[in-house]
Amino acid sequence: MGKTLFDKIWDSHVVVKKAGHPDAVYINTHFIHEVTSPQAFDGLRKRGIPVFRPGKTKATADHNVPTLHQDQPIKEALSRHQVEMLTKNTSEFGVDLYGLGHRYQGIVHVIGPELGITLPGMTIVCGDSHTSTHGAFGAVAFGIGTSEVEQVLATQCILQYKPKRMKIEINGQLGKGVLSKDIILYIISKISASGATGYFVEYAGDAIRNLSMEARMTICNMSIEMGARGGLIAPDETTFAYLKGREFAPKGTDWDNALAYWQTLYSDADADFDSVLSFDAADIEPQITYGTNPGMGIGITGHIPALEEIEEKERPSFRKSLDYMHLQPGKPLLGQKVDYVFIGSCTNSRIEDLRLVADFVKGKQKASDVVVWIVPGSKQVEAQAKAEGIDKIFADAGFQLREPGCSACLAMNEDKVPADMYCISTSNRNFEGRQGPNARTFLASPLTAAAAAITGKVTDIRSFMQ
Amino acid sequence: MSKIFKHLVSSAVPVPIENIDTDQIIPARFLKATTREGFGQNLFRDWRYEADNTPKSDFVMNNPLYKGRILVAGKNFGCGSSREHAAWAIADAGFKVVVSSFFADIFRNNALNNFILPIQVTDEFLDKIFKAIEANPAATFEVDLEDQFIHIIGTGLKANFDINQYKKTCLLNGYDDIDYLLSLRTNIEQYETTRPYNF
């Protein structure tokens, strides 16, 4: 019996396997940020132990940072304190920090890949559920809690039970105006926000193979939104071409050796998955969510489910969700007024996302009553956008290009959507209050968000493509 | 935080909502502390308080009839963000047990790492718990970790639950994962010598 890609990577990282115990899994790369790490460093201090392998942890500040005037001190005292604690902790324990002001600073799941820190075959963890993003490179990457951050700092290992394996295949040709964000929103809408809980997902099929690395990252990023422990895609020529020459990627003979290993990283033809799902790319239209979990999504031309389409015992939660959103069952979303547009987050803030949006909005103007925030994922993305003149296109359209950070994805920093406002967002979560107390979120692709920015309403991007 | 869990008899606080995500348990704007304490006051913050901090009378934690050390919630509890602050908030608010018919993976780990016992029961048994509390808000429940059961005392109904043996031992004895991992140091160093590259 062959092995799955996930099994190959996981099994080769098990340091100790003991009956009745979770596996002690060695971690190649550990990313940390300011929110979920301070208590872990405190734990080390209480135990009087150092970081075991400080070179294998990389830090950045992203959740709490403002996305305007980053050259000035953070205004909000608690946010400032948390970011300062990260500086203090990384300095004291000898961990590299790409903090505010550093040319590599950015969202942790954007900078790891773009710097070539994230590589195929690695085990990668971070105190952040969207660590699954790094799986796009054929790495086993997953989010962890702060106690687990402390485990990794202390021992470079983590105790985990091995998840089950799921394969999700998407074959066929994507329709025009359909992006990888639509693929993953579609999958989650089909299998629900808990449909992959307990599983590690491998995405496969020609529709996945044809995607760029940026697009693959968007898919793997949202694996957690269907409950999966993580998601990964076998590395291929697209992966290797993306990595070659990146700052921390192997060079020379190291590259050749690494490449030889990476080329063994695929699921064997006779590998056994615990669950296999298949979808046809041609069935996917641009997607949008209407509710308060990422599984509550529909095709852009669809309608919100009518009450009778929802199982009776799920109706109270469904009603609660629509009450929060101020939306009616059975109604379409096309034409729904939008107040804010947020293009950013670890899901969709890479240069390719910004290029797509810029290509579409060039020569167009945003609707007068819509606020549009474009938040690049990193200083490098920001610099690249400026080098390509994308910043001018946004400025001409009335879009605001801000500085890198998690921004309005999670309402932890200054960027919050006001109460009762509708925001179409390229981020990953539409939970109640996620973008600000009583803010209402529609998740969508960068193109669908950009279309809404121009019209001020939920719009089918394909109507611009006749 | 008590590091040992063996047995508990308590009434329960019901939150019969499905897919309760960790942003509801503790919104991101309250994650700025650098210690593990004090999160309990913001547990379910936006369901519990108006924007001006007045308690919302229709939320169960603001109803004096409902109290206890067991939180009972709808299926897929703890989905979303990996923030351990969710587990800290639940512990800080005095809960030792969370009962649901389904838990998100990361939350389950975070709960166990904070000596909170997540008990997964069937949808039917969860419904019976909610009904027992509906009939009598002071209904009491017995939870026993050694024998792995939860008992609705008033009705005599009992359900067994699963927990992995390692975590059970940790909870019964107050051991944590880092103690165990630190004991593997020689194995870890040995493992490192077997890996040719940084993968």
C-alpha cells in the first residue's frame, strides 16, 4: 500500500511514537506573532529554560499593527505593549524578528512563503489557525494554541494525534471570473464549516494543478474554515519555480538536493485516504457568503436558502445568523448594498491579488458611498505594487492602499468596520463581530470585492466581462 | 488554574447555539493581554453585553437562574481561530467542563491543555441535557473522568465519553505536555542528526 503525501511528511517527522500517547512531531519551522506568543515566552521564563532551537522560529508583528503611519508609535496602548513584548521576547530568546519598520514585515502567512522560509516537505506550525496556508507548498502546516507554541519553543516538537486523511479533487475548467477563492468557498459551502474536522486535506486534480502558488495559498488558507487540521497540495514545477532564488530558499547544491527530495513528495497512486470528495470546476460560479460562518455561502446569482431548505433543528442557528446580517431567507444577494470593501488578509493580499484587482479597476471609479481598503500582505508586496504602478491605479479609482497587516480581517487593530455596515471582504471569516462589533461581512474573491467597490452593490463580476 | 480534574457535580449553563466560533467566545479586540488571566470577564462578550457594557438580559450568563461549572453548547463548538484565549476565558469564568456534540480540533487541544474537560456526546444526549436544564435550571450533572461518564442526575440518564488515555492521565494527575516533551530531549537531539536538510 502506498502512502499519501501527508503520511510521508508526518511519518518522517515523528520523533517518538508511544502507544496511548500522541506522536511527538518534530517541527522544521515555527512562525510566531505578537498575539499568541507572550504567554508562551512567559512559560519558558517560569521553567527557566531557553528556546531550544531559536533559528527555527521566525517572528513578525501583524495582528495588532496599524495600517497607516506605521513609522509612528502605535497609538493604542495595549496593542503597542503587545508588539513591544514581541520585540523584547525575541531579543531575549534570540529569535529573528521582522517587526514594524523591517522590509520583510507583513502577515505571517504572506512573508513565510515569499521569503522562501516555507518549503516543501516541512512541518510548520504557528499560533494561528491560518497556518494551513503554507500547505500550498506541500508542507504539513497547521495552527496551534499558545501552550503548543510553548512546547515548540521548548523542544522544537509538538504532541499531536495524527489526523485522518481526506482528498478533495477538483477537475475541469474554471469559468471566467472564477478564482481560487471561489473554489474554496464553494467546497466549504458544500461540506459545511465542520465538514473536514479531524482531517488533513490534500487538494488535487487538474483545476488545482493549473493554479499559481498565490491561488493555491488562498485555498489551503481556508482549510480551517471547514474544520480541517490543515490542507496541502503536492509540490510541482509551479512550486519549484516560485521558490527558486527566494531569500531563504536553498541555493546551489543544497537546492539540487532539496529538489531531489521534493520531487518524491506526492501521494502514491495506491495511497489510501479516509475520505475522498470530488468536484467539477465547471460547476463553480463566483461565490459569496450570506451568513455568519464560512459554510454559509452561495453562488453569486443564487439565493439565500429559504427556511424550508434548512433542516429543522438547524433553523434557530440559521435564523440567528440572518437576523445578525439583516437579511431575509430565500432572497438573492445580487444588488445588496455594500458600505465597505476590504481587500487584504492572509487569504488574499498577495501581489497576484492586487494585480488582478488593479487590472479590473484600471480606468474605473469606486462608487461614491463605498469605503475601499486595500491592505497588502507584506512590505514586499507593498513595494512591488508601487514598483508596478498599481498604487496609482488604486488612487485613481478612489481605493486606499494602506500598509501591511491583518487589518480589518479581525478587528483587533484600528481597522474596524462600523456597526450595522456591510463589508464585502476577501478575508476568511464572516463570524459575528469579526470585522468589528455588529459589522456584517460578505466573504468573496478579490474580483467580486472589486466589482462591488465599483458598483456599491453585490455584483456578478462576469457582468463586466461581456 | 487547577491542574487536576477527576470528578465534578454541578449545575450547567446552556448555550444551545451551533458553530460557536472562538470570536464569539472571546472577540479579537480582547486578545491584547500578555498574561493568561482576566479573560473570563469578556467571555461571550458581544452576546453578554451591549456596546455600552450593560448586560444583555436575554443572555444566559446574565440570568441568575443559570450557573455552574459546566458549559453546554451546540455542535461544532470552538471553531475558527486557534486563540487559546478562548480556553483561558472559559476557565477564568469558572468552567471546568464543556459539553457539546462536536468540537473543533484546535479548541479541543487548547481546552485539554488548560485542564478543561471537553465532553463530546451524541446529538440526542446533548438534546436531553438541554431539556433537563430547560425543565429545571438548577438540574445537576455528575462528570467522572476515571470512569468516563456524564450523568444527568435528575433523570438518571448517563452517557460515556471518549478521551485519549494520555490526556486522561494528564488531567487526573496534573501533568502537562511540556514535562513529557522535555523528557524526550535525547530522542529529539538524536532525531535531528538523522535529517539531512531542514525538512
